Amino acid sequence: MTSHVDQAVAARIAAARLKREQRRQQRAELAEAREHGLQARMAAKVARWQQEDES
């Protein structure tokens, strides 16, 4: 039999784990979006350089 205190501690630990996992997921999503944005930015820069060279 677990006490009320043990149950409360277990609930707080579970909530902290869930919050940590959500933050990890959010960081991964932001990193992916950032990488995509950097690639698009570099592609635009190269295209601009090519246009300048052709002119």
C-alpha cells in the first residue's frame, strides 16, 4: 500500500518526465525547421550569386 505522499511524489515525477519529453520534442521540431530554413536561405543566396555572375 502506498501513502498519499508517495502517490503525490510519483505524480509529480510523471508530470516532470512528460514536460521534459515535450520540451525535447519541441527542440527537435525547431531544430528541423531551422535546418530547413538555413538550407533554403543558402539556396537563395547561391541563386542570387549565379544571377549576379550572369549579369
